[in-house]
Amino acid sequence: MHDENSAQLNEIIEKYGKYVFGVVRYLLYREPHETHEELYQEVWMRFCRGFKDFEARSKVSTYLYSIAKNTVFSFLEKRNREKTESIEELRLEPKAAERDEALRLTVKAAIDKLGEDEQRLLLLKYTLDMSCRQIGEELALSEDNVKQRLLRLRRKMRESLGDCF
Amino acid sequence: MDDTGKKCSGMEDRIILYVDGELSAPERLEVESHLKSCDACRKLHESYAKLDRAASAVFVSDRRVPPVGLEKPVASRISELIGNFFLSPRFAFQAAALAAFILAAIVFYRGHIATEPSSVAVFGRFTCREFHIGSEPAAMASYYGVGEIAEGATIRAVENGTFSSEKFNVTFKPGALAKLESGKISLAGGSIDIDYFKKPAPANFEISTPNARIFIRGTKLKVSYFDSVTAVSVAEGRVAVMKKGGELVLGAGDGATVKKDGEAEISPKKETRAEPPVSVIPKAPAADRPVTAYEEPTAEAAVIKIDETTQPVAIEKKGNEKVLDYEVDIDSMDDRVKKLFFRKKQR
């Protein structure tokens, strides 16, 4: 039973690895890659710890998303307690020097304005390269529903970006 | 778009779906021909394509997603293993083996630091509770824990093991025996999973077994060799399996077996739904021919048009020649959407 569990676990890690990494990366976009890697490991550790209670009571991606969010929040809380001043530094950091990066940050700002449900659609679409049909299966929605939502949110993003696009 | 009037009504949605790759082949062609004739919609397409690329970059790092648990120092790996062992019901029987393992791991790790040869470039790392390394299967030494692997080493994994390098990861099932080189993996026996995550993958990366040659492009796949039969299944990307008088092209979700006589066939799918056969492109004997010829498909697939409105997904420079990779959706015979990669050379 132990082996069965770990095979199942490996399958989940294999399938959703990029998704979890995408969630961490998105929520902590300005942090370096190393922080993403660290929290990525942490998310899976938390997931493993609770794995035997998991039993597919919720959709895997939904469950992983909430773990990742909690992990990121406890990371931010802990860091804010330790040193509040570094946040100022972070904000002043001229990381957006490259034009590409500036563009990404603008687009990220537009994504930030979307609802969490919409952000999760984009996460599944981009990190796991899922089609509307696959996203529908993942979230128990119809393909058409997913398609309409994705259309609407892209129009919304482009509108909020205005002059850049 | 506002100034173009009724002619373009409904075009914006179709342009977004076009960028998403959600349109069927005829719809794509229709959008493409419209884009050629309409400046406003072409701008709109550029804008959504740019948005798509930037949004993708927000979520997807250009660096690789690390394997879970592998990037930790050996000490914490061992403590984790101890943790797992205590949880295991077989703990009592394995306690002695565990003690030996920890000791060996520590000795190996320390010895490894002390004797690290500076002249041999490190090709990758192998993590496994027990594995054997040697230049040939007959002369192998045992290792425990994590080892640095030089290019061309042959590894036999006693338990589940993982090889990680800058370009690809290989997971070994217990008993798998394989030689690892930067452009080739030679599987002598057992089962391995390959994840070539470095993009773009070289066109001639090869996985060979005693009776089969497999070429990959940006791919996750499983290869096994038992009882003179090679089995391949593809999780991501595209793979070409050499067979008698040609090659078998596999896409994501496909599997194939190569028998002793070199005859290859598609394995039945796990799903109950019957799938159309994957096209076999007949070719001259594939002696030294890497799979670089991504000709337009000859099967019942729709006409593929590549023009300036199509965005390449990868660009590779070879001398003064530029090779562009295009990802094109093909409307196949049922609702399964296949992605094929095309290459176009540009001087």
C-alpha cells in the first residue's frame, strides 16, 4: 500500500509539477528563482504530509493551488516579521531594466486585476499547456464555458493594458 | 478594429482562439486569409499574440522546474529516508540494512568529496539508494546515495533512481541498465523515463535499445526493453521510432512496441475509444539519418500553411542557416487535436 501511494504521488508530481511551479512563480513574481525552487519543494512536502487524507475529495489542481497559496503566505508572513525594511529595497530594485521584463510586469499587473478563478484558468492553460477541453475536464466545466471565460478575460486584459498593446 | 465595421464582426474572438490554437484547420485558414487582407485585424492579432507570449512568460519560467526532493543536501535526504523507513511497516526487517545504508552513504559522500577528480567534467548527478557504475556492465562498482556522473558512464539502478543533468532527467526503474551520453542514451535492459526539458532539443538526440532506435524532440517518454521487445510511450512532444523500412511517428499519448525482428507497431491505447492510426512516413533505410525532415504531412490531414502571420515557437541557429519551429494544429479524423512540429529553413 505504501508503494501504491508513492506511485500515485509520483504521478501527481509528474503531472502537476509545472502547475505548482507556475503558481509559486506567479504569486512571488519578483522573488529570485531560488526562492521559487525552495517554496516549490515546500509545497510538495506539505502535499505529501497530507496525502493520505487527500483521497481526491477535491480536484487535484484546486487542492494544490490552495496549498501553494498558503505556503507562499506563510513565507511572506515569516519574512515580514524578520525584516520589514527589505521590502522597500525589493520595490526599488531596478529589475525591470530589460524591456521584456517591463512588458511582463505590465501584463502581470493586468493578470493581478483578474479574479482568482480567472487566474487559475490561465495557470492551467500556460503551465500545463492545456486546451479548453482539458481545462474543462480539470475543473468540471464545459469546454464552451472555459472558452467563453478565456475569451472574456483576454479582452479584459487587453482593455486594461490600453496603450501597451 | 472599430473602424473596419461589420466585415470584422466576431473576428476578435476568432483571433484570440487562433492564438490559443483552439480553431480547426479550416477556421485557421479562414482567419489567416482574413488577416492578410485586413490591417486592423492583423494589428489585433499581433497584439493578442504579444499578450499571449508575455502572459505565458509570467507563469512559465525559462529555467527548469526542479525535480522534487532532489535539490536538497544529502544529509537532509538521508533524514527524510529515515523518516520514510520508520513509517514503513517493513521497518523492523530493514533497520539493519538502513544502518548499513547510512554508513555507506556517509562514507561514500565524504570519500566522494575527498577524491573528486578535477579532470573529469561532471555530466550529471544520480540519486538512488543503491546503484552500480562502470564503463561496462561486467565491471561495475556499487554506490549509495548521490553520485556525480561523468559522460559515457553506464549505470545500473538497484532501486528507483534519478539521473539529473542540465538538459534532461532520466528516471531508472529498479534493474534498469543504461549508458548516458549527452546526445544518446543506450538502454541495455529495464525501464527508464526520459524528460528532455532543455528547449530546443537537438534534432538527433537518440535513445537506443538492442533492437530499436528512437529520436526525440522536446519530449517526455518512457522506454523499456524486456525479453527482446522495446516498448515506447510518449507523454509529451513527438518521437520517431525507426522500424523496418521506415519510421513510426508518435505523438503525446501514443505508444509503440518494437519486436525482436525490428518490426514496430503502435500499442493499443489505455482509453477505450478507438484512435485513428498514427501515420507512418515511409523512408529509405534510416542508417545515419536523424529525424530532421519535418515535411508537411501527406496523410488525410488538412493543408498546412506557414506564412508571415504564423509565429514560430522556437528558433535554432545553425551556421548561417536559421531553422524555425512551427507548432501547427491539425484537424485529425476525430476530435483529437494533434500538434505536429514543422521546421522551415531560412538563409
